[in-house]
Amino acid sequence: MKRLLIIANRLPFSINKRGGEFVFRPSPGGLAVGLSSLPETIERLWIGWPGLENERLSNEDKKHITEELNTERCMPVFLSKRQIEHYYLGFCNNTIWPLFHYFPTRTIWEDCYWQAYKQVNSVFCREILKIIKPGDYIWIHDYQLMLLPQLLRKELPSMEIGFFLHIPWPSFELFRLLPWREEILSGLLGADLIGFHTYDYVRHFLSSVCRIMGLEHMLGKIHIDRRIIKVDAFPLGINYKKYSEAVKTPEIKKEKDKILQHVRKRKIIISIDRLDYTKGIIQRLEAFDLFLSEYPQYKEKVTLIMVAVPSRTSIEDYKTIRYRLEQLVGRVNGEHGSIGYVPVWYLYRFMPFNQISALYSAADVALVTPLRDGMNLIAKEFIASKIDGTGVLILSEMTGAASELGEALIVNSNNKADIVQAIKQALEMPKDEQIERNRLMQARLVRYNVSRWSNDFLHVLSEIKKTQNELAVHKLSDTEKQNIIDVYKERKTRLLLLDYDGTLVGFKSKPAQAGPDEELLSLIYNLSNDTKNKIVIISGRDRETLDKWFGQLEISFVAEHGAWIKNKTKEWLCTHHLGTEWKSTIKPILEVYCDRTPGSSIEEKSFSLVWHYRRAAPELAYIREQELRNTLLNLTENLGIGVFEGNKILEIKPVDINKGRAADYFISDKFYQFILAAGDDYTDEEMFDTLPDEAYSIKIGQGISRAKFRVDTISEMRMLLKELARN
């Protein structure tokens, strides 16, 4: 059976040694819950660190742990104390975590951390290679293993690999601060599917790939290393039923009653988070302090229950936050409290599911205001627990969840006055409005739960792999290549339709450049010198350029993508009879965009205008290209003028000018026993489409095409033509 290998930094079990015995406990983490919801028909194996350092384990201990975990469909990756200190506590928690959460001043740049990160990713790769089987597919999780996709890709070129990031992806301006930014991107691009929680993170990632790697995308698809990579958003859901049903149980009702008995008739605001500087806990408490100062009438009427779950206790920043928080709790309680009234109930501990669910159920308001958060499941769990529909969620706009829970009171977590007003609005919100808002959010959370998240990701991973395989079918094999040569030898009349830029020569940085190299001229001469052959250079270049470069050869031409045709030594024939008055309207617009996009230029042809942006900054060029395209489409829709996207160009021309009509001119001229057409971009698709079924069509490079075959490079195309010329 096909297996899913789930790769994460930690296993879904915590392992401790007590009294000489190992104790295994399931992890309550969101990822473990999410992947446990996969159908039992999917055989899976979870690979990760068991949480114990190598130095604390004997060989017998490792063997015992491995055997025990094997019964739970898990496999451990053992790491040393130094690796954990430098890779996890160092690079992951002191470099990637603060930078990706927009805290660059907390980021530590240490090469020894980076070296450990590379080493541990390699360790994971080696362990996976030991157990991988044909047909397996891989799902890698989170920022601890961003190099792993490419490491596996090198060893397993056809493997189905998905990657999901559970934290935010920062804007390009922040990500570029990372000294090892190219290595991180290259590592991730080894995956077939890269998933994020929101489209904002997708956009930031694609921007980083474009600006740093020079790779553009089309609808979230990137072409690299002969593969198509898909980048998409998959917002992590929760087990909705677990939370909505739990609050009905006697155990949790009892816990809720205890809370209400202690709080009495006061309103309850809850704050539940790991103790982390990204969560904005200090700012949240300062906002509550300000609320009680500005609205003293709420004193003794509202209680904030603040749960801070211990996190990364060995890191100095986290020790400092705890100290500051506990000082602030004391000050707020001292200033606003009274005998019998404690404004803030502070709990520094992990809370089990029953107690958390009871808090959700008892609370009137949930205050969820991280400074930056990948998703935030607490917000979703709170809404799921409000089965009667009452309760108000105050949610930071800096969370991934804010894009799904728009009916919450959305606040800027850095704006204390904003939070203060939201608290007041929440406490005073009519029950009917609370219910209306919550029912909308609940319906959304029911539909996109954690099960759908995992299944959607794996479905898209399967689909993108199918797309890759479909493209691979078009790859011209040695056998098919030989077949083309053999048929070519046998036929007495042959037609070769050859695009120029991107097919016979590489792209240049300028619209006009030096002509073809001597090797190409010799190749075209040899092909055209065979009286059985008719050679047509079918190009976007203008007439004068083609005459200058190839005029000495007895071949035919198509210029400007089909606007002009020249049949060997005859005169140029214009195929188009529409005027060019439209240019006077369009050209000034292109000039404006040239001024706004340094490095871009305009090329004017007889019947078209071309905006080139190959030399412009990729990110700016992409934005301007989208703006310009939309502007031109609105202007030209009723003029018989089309706007066409090419390789770093935008071309505006009459829609009835295309290579398909030009190719048909030569195909219809006489009966050819052998036809071969080669091209590399969208302008060649009309040519492929007009060919008879028996013709051979070849696309150079990646991408979906109407061509029958594909070769990867211009060199491969030239080699095929050389083989034909020798026969």
C-alpha cells in the first residue's frame, strides 16, 4: 500500500523517563490532531525527534524507544544535545522564529547555528532514505526542516513531496535580511506543493522567490528544474466537533460551574497563549489596565483570566517576558483590585483539555491579540465552544485566523486604544448580535475543519504530481527522436517551421541584438540546401532584421508573428489589412509605463507594439505588467486588438495576426509528406494547433502545450536539426 511519510521536528508523542521506565504520552498539538483525522485507508508513518538527547540514551534505550514507537506508526530521529542547542534553540528559535514573526531586532545571526541546521536536515534526509519505499509520498512540516525537500529531491527525483509552513512567511524586505535566504528558498523549492495558512503568506513567498531567485509564477505555479511547483493557501482548521461536543459533557460542565462560582456574576475575559513575545501578552495586559483606568465603572464587574503556558524556558528572552508579565499582573491587581476582587487571574501552567474547554464555555469574551501569528487555533476553538451562540471574540488582524473570522472584533494588536474600545464593545454587545456573528463563523469552521485541511492539501499534492507527469509524457525520448529521423529520411517533401528566439537561439536582454551565430547559419544552410526541404523561420522579429540575418539563404520567412510572409526569393506579402491608428492611443500609455518601470522599453513593429521588461526589477515589472495588461484590455476589447503575454514581454497586436494563419499559408501551398514545427512560447501554440495530425510538433522548455513533444533546451533542438541535416 502507498504510504504517507509525515516528517516533522517532533513526534506526536512526548517521551519521559520515570523510575527507569519510558512514559509515552500523545501530544495535544494542532498538527498531531490534524493528521490523526486522515482516513484510516491512508497508511502513514510519522518521522521526527522523540524529545530526548542522544547523550541520555543507551543503545538499548534507543532500540526500546524505536520498537515502542513503531507500534504507533512512528520512527524516531535521534539528535545530540549540541544539535538541539544549535539547530533548534539556536537557528530555529533565535533566527527563523523572530525574523518570520517580524522581530528582526531579536534575530541572532550565527554561522554555527546555520551549520547545525544544515546538519540536522541532512540527518533527517539520511534516516528517511533508509526506510523509503517505491510509491511512498512525503509531507514535510514547518520551519525546522526547510532544507529537507531539496535534499530529498536530489536523491529521489520523482518523489511526491509536499511542504507546509505553520508560521507566517515574512515580506520580502524582512526575508532578505537572512544571510542564507537563497539556500532556504532552494530547499523549499524541492517540494512539489508548498502550503501556507493564508494568501498573504503565499504572496510574500512568491515575491521572495521572484526577487531573490528570479523565478516568476503563473497563478501560483513556478517552473523550475523541469518541474512545476504549486504554491497555495490551506488555512488550518480544528476538530470542530471535539470542542462543540465537549462543552456538553458533565465533566466540563462541572469545571465551568467551578469557574463561575469563583468569579460570581462578573463578566469573564480569557487570554490563553504560550508565553512568547510574538503573542503580545504584555501589550494585551497593558490594554486591559488602560481599559480599567478609562472605564472605572467596570471595576469589580469584569475579570481577566490569563493563562500563560510555559514555552522555551531555557531562552533568556522568555525568562525576561515572564518576569515582566508577573510584575505587570501584580501592579494591575494592586492598582485596580480591592478586597474580594482580583482583576487578573494569572495562571502560569499547561492546562488540560477539560479545563481549557470549561474556560472557553464560561468566558464572555476571548482576547486573542498576538503581534504576529501564523494561524491561531485558540480563536477557532473558542468560537466552536460557544454552542449557545453567545460570546465575543476580539482578534488581532495580525493572525492568519483573521482572514477567516471576519465577524470577530478585529483589532490592531499594537494599538492599545483600539483594544480598549473593542473590550468595551464586546462587554456591551447585545446577545442577538453576538449570536449572529458567531453563527456565521461557526458555519465556516464546520465546513473547513482540520480533516478538510489535510485532505485538501494531499489532494492538491496529487493533482500537481499528475500535471508534472502529464508534461513528462511530452518529453521527446531517444526512441521518438530516432523515429522522427527515420521518417524524415524516407519522405521526399519536407516542411520545417522553426521559431527563432527561444527555439534556435537564447533570449537576449534587448529587443534588437547581434544576429545568429555561425553554427546556426551553417545548420540552416545545410537544411535548406537539401532540395527536399522547405525551411521557414517563423518569428516575431521584423522584416528588415530577418532579411539582414538570413537574406543570403534560400529560405522562407514569417515576420512579426504572422503579419508578413516571404516565400523564398519573392517579395514580402502583408497578411493584414487593419489600420494602425490604434497605436497613437496605445503607445503613450506604454511610454508612461516605461517611465515608471526602469529597465523596460518599447519596440514598435509594423502592426504591433511590444513592451519589454526583461531588464527591469522582477517584482516591480510583475506589478506593472499586471496593471498595464488590465488597462490595455479595457481599451482594446472592441477594437479587434489583443494583449498577449510572452517571455518578459507584453505585445499588443490585431487578434487575427498569428503564427497559425501564417503556418497554414505554407502548409496549404503544397502537399508535404513530412512536417516539423518547433517553438517555445504562447505565440507558437496557434502554429501547433493548425498542424495536421501526422505532423511533428516540439516545444522547447517547460509548460503545458499543444505540441506533441518537448525538449528541455535549445541545444537539444539544435542537435535534432543537426541529425536531420546529416540525413
